[in-house]
Amino acid sequence: MELKTDFSLKAFNTFKVEAAAARYVRFDSENEIVDFLGRNFLDGQRRLVLGGGSNLLFVDDFDGTVLHPLLKGIHVIKKERQHVWIRAMAGENWDDLVAFAVASGWGGIENLSLIPGSVGASAVQNIGAYGVEVKDLIDRVEAISIHNPEKVRFFPDDCRFGYRSSNFKGRWAGQFIITAVVFKLSRKPDFALAYPGVKSAVEKLGAMTLDNVRQAIVSIRQSKLPDPALIGNAGSFFKNPVIDGHALCGMLKLNPDLPHFPQGDDRYKVAAGWLIERCGWKGRSMGRAAVHDRQALVLVNLGGATGLEILELSEQVNGAVQAMFGIELEREVLVVR
Ligand code: NAP
């Protein structure tokens, strides 16, 4: 365990913005967490549980306690003929887990290759890409309650996983530290190839194997998305809006090429990146913050931007989308003040 005061979080957020935490605690084991929470009553105090810092934007210094579980380890806990259960600790890098699963021949999470962040945060955010959401592979989530430091387990039904959301992000925010996630993977992979470009990218590489699917996803992502190691960003800044059939009809009359995807119940997801691009914001910058030039859903720090500058850019973009389409975009990124 490591406890620091007035601690810079620049290295712990992928936007690479400067922000200091009044108090920062790094944990390397479950026992350290239980022990710390037993001695430090955090109820009523500001606190933030940090993962890989890849889905948040600091717009100010954080005047509370940042709790950072960096627990490591990946273990197979059960094997059956069709499935394998692996328990990954919260501080493992998400993509390292995907690489391990693929190298072991276990399918399910290969489409989620190269998503930045930690294993713990994958459950908070219900990360998703190329037609796969992590909720469908999660067997259970292990956590420690901040209120009453004891170990608890949650099953998918408890977590209310939704589109880039869960109870951990919603009504339980700040109440639990996720320590590990157990995934149920398939020993006989069933590939998800419906998203545009995935199947053809795999075929170019050769046989339909887990390794080729991973490689295809990695190269698609690398061709469109900025690498947070090189340019500060937090992936998709906004969620794709979901609208009803009546609203969609109205939009399609004016914009027949609007990409839209049925969600059931007469609801349709529309591509937020397309809306932003149509408003003329793709590739535009405001000071040291910009809308990425290959994927308009991603905002980037061109170097030295403050969190506030990035937030202001996002508000301009959202305002333009509202003015042109009457749709208010919802942030996917968590803004921390
Ligand atoms: P894209 O192919 O340009 O498509 C734009 C949007 O259309 C995507 O966001 C996707 O929604 C939706 N879409 C495309 N094909 C679809 C289908 N067959 N069925 C349902 N919805 C479909 O998208 P992109 O920006 O390159 O992203 C590709 C994938 O990577 C997406 O799944 C996206 O979510 C994911 N991604 C995630 C992050 C992150 O930070 N979490 C960042 C970048 C990209 P969905 O987003 O709902 O899948």
C-alpha cells in the first residue's frame, strides 16, 4: 500500500491532463483495502475509485481520496468441456487479459482487444466494441464495500449492465471497490463478425482463428483511433443516442444516409460520430483540445490542454449537434471536478 497527499494524477488519466488528488491510496491486495477501510471512515467524504483512468476527465484538482486498486493476477478457477472460468484481478490491464485468453485458445473477449483500461473498470463501464459487450462474459464481480469493509460478490443480474453502464457507475457509484472479475469464456470459440469490416479484415489475415480476429480488431482500431500513449484521449467521449422510430423517420427524411441500428421496442441507435462529423466538427480544434480527425466521437488533448478546455470543446460539439439535429448527446466519459 502507498499513501500520498497532493498527488499528481497526470500519469493516471489517459487524457493526460494535470490534476492533483488531495489524498491518493494505492492498494496491492484485498487485505490492504479491508485494512485501510477499517481504519479510515470514508462515508460522507469525497472519494473516487480509479481504474486505468481511460474513461474520465479531470476538470479540476480532486479534493477527496483517490482509491486505486492495482491488484494483479489471472488464474483459471474452473474448466469444463465447453467453458473455462478465469478470475482476473482488478488492476490487470484489460488488453493483457484479452491477449492471455486468445493465446490460451479461449473465446469471447477477442473483439474487445486493445480497449484501454483495467479489468476492474471493464465491469463498471460494461465495455463494448464490434458487437460484443463484456457483460455477456462476466460470471461474477468481486468487490469490497467501502461503507462496511467486507468482501461481496455480484452476479450479472445484480449489476444492471446496460449500454456502457452498470450499477457500479450508477446508483452504487463510490460504494464499492471492485477487486476481481470472473469471466466465463468458451473453449470452442463462436466468432462475432457482424460489424462492418471485421470479417473481411480477418479473411485477409487467413483462417478464422482467435488470433486472427484479435489481430484484425487491433489493426482496425489502430487505423481509426488515437493511441492514448501518444495522444491524450479517453476513447468515445459520447454515447451513441438511442431514439424512437418516429424521431428516426423525421431525421431520415432530411438525412437519408444517417447510420442507424434497431434496438428492439421501436428504438434505434444512431451513430454519434456521424452527427458530429455532419456538424463540421470532425478534425476541428479549440485551443489545445480537438475532435479527432479520423473518429469524431473521440476528443483529444493535442498537448497541454486542461480538462476544462476539453470539457468546453465537448459542450460546443454537443451544442452544435443539438442545434442541427435536436439531440442532446450523453457523455460516456465521467467528468470529475
Ligand atoms: P463505426 O464502425 O464507425 O460505427 C459507428 C457506430 O455504429 C458504432 O459506434 C456502433 O455502435 C454502430 N454500429 C456499427 N455497426 C453496427 C452493427 N452491425 N450493429 C449495431 N451497431 C452498429 O464505429 P467505430 O467508431 O469505428 O467503432 C467500432 C466499435 O468500437 C464500436 O462497437 C464502438 O463502440 C467501439 N469503440 C469503443 C470505444 C470505447 O471507448 N468504448 C471507442 C471507440 C470505439 P456501438 O458503439 O454501440 O457498437
